[in-house]
Amino acid sequence: MIEDLQLKGYSHQTQKRYLCAVQSLATHYRKSPADITEPELRGYFLYLAEDKRCARGTLKATLAGIKFCFATTLGRPWPVLGLIRARRESKLPVVLSQAEVRAIINCVRLPVYRVCLTTIYSCGLRISEGVALQVSDVDSQRMVLRVRGKGNKDRQVPLSQATLESLRRFWKLHRSRPWLFPVQMQHHRALQEGPIAADTLREAFCRARQQSGVKKMPTVHSLRHSYATHLLEAGVQLRVIQEILGHRNANTTAIYTHLTTEVRGQVIQPLEALTANL
């Protein structure tokens, strides 16, 4: 299965998620996936959906990994795999104000986490994109940042002067290529290589949120949501924001139009009139 994933050109993170999904299935039945029957597979997904009440994203990732294993690697495109659908969810993202973003980031102690989170917010990046940034991705002449995006699709995003100066100051602390945020700055171990781990960045963000006093429950991805909303409030066109975020579908970006202060402001006066004599 690993070889099939590599031949198909899936990213390292996607390979890891797919393999974890199949490993969980094997652990559940305590036998090789090759020995699992179609009725057992049906029972496993019923267990995930009805007993464990897995989130839609978890169920989708599990289905994708298991479907790849059985349909591609084992050559068993069973009908049950076509029946499974994750429940649709309609949740609005958590959006922080600019003051809340500053409050959280100012509580991040280690420079490697603080600068990485600042870059994620100021460039609208996914966490996987932020930790994987390389020194060569910074184009200070054109003031853009090259981003290796989801699905192996590269894009360029605008880079502010403040973010560039922040990255330059941090670069002077480690001067280590190729990663902008090397793991050495996290553990202080010269033997380790590669960028910082996304999970440890999430932990640092969570601790900073608790220390900041912000009552909302954001994740690192909320910085990306907040970036898009703040750009909309500043008058940037939706199409431009779609390109910066790397969204294929404009409807994905359009959700932020419901979260801006301008939209809320249009409702305040009529709402006051409606509720004046209640």
C-alpha cells in the first residue's frame, strides 16, 4: 500500500493519514486487512458513525484510506465502500479579532513558535504549509512567499514588510538551511533535522490561548480564518482572497462574507428597530 501511495504521488501527510486509517481497522479486528470481509467492513463503519460518533472530517479521511487499500492495493472495490457517506456539517469557523490574535501570539514563549504562528496568520497559511516553509521560499525582491500547498499545488502569497523583518530576525538566530523553522530551535539538539512538528506548534498555540485570557476556542487554523475575514473587512476582493488561500471553489471562500463587521453592521440598525418595543 505504501508503494501504491508513492506511485500515485500522494503527499507524505496523506500517506500517513491513509495508513493510520488502515492500521486502526486492522487493530479493531486484530487481523490483517487482507483477511477482513465486506460485512466486517460494513460493521466497522457503522461502529465509527453510530457508536463513536466520529466527526465528518475523521470519517472522510478514514473512508479515503480504507477505500484506497481495498480498491487499489487489494483490488476489492466492494459495493459497501460506495454506500458510506460522512454526515454534512454546517459549522462556522472561529474568527479572532486582530486584538485577540495579538494577545495569543504575544503569549507564545519560544521564538520558533511565535514567528511561525505570526507567519501563518499574516500569510493565511495552513499549519502544514507554515511549518514546511523553507528559506528559499522567501522572495524579498517581489515581497511574496512561495507556499507548497495542499495537493502539491504551489502558490505565491503577499508578504508584508513586518513579516519579512520578523523572518529575517529569526533567521539570524539559527542560520540553518533549508528550513525557516528548524526543529533544532525547538529541542536544541543538533542531531535532529527537519522542520518543527505541527503537533508541537498546536500545543504551543493552545498554551498561549489559555494564558492570553481569550474566551473563544480557536485552533491554529483559526488564524487562517481570521486572516481571510480581516482582509475582507479591509476591502480586499473575494476573488483575490480565494487565490491567496488556494481555494479551488469560490464558495469555500464566500463563507467569510458572513463573518465580517460590515455585514454585522448592516443588520444592527434594522435589528434595533425590530426589538425597540419588545
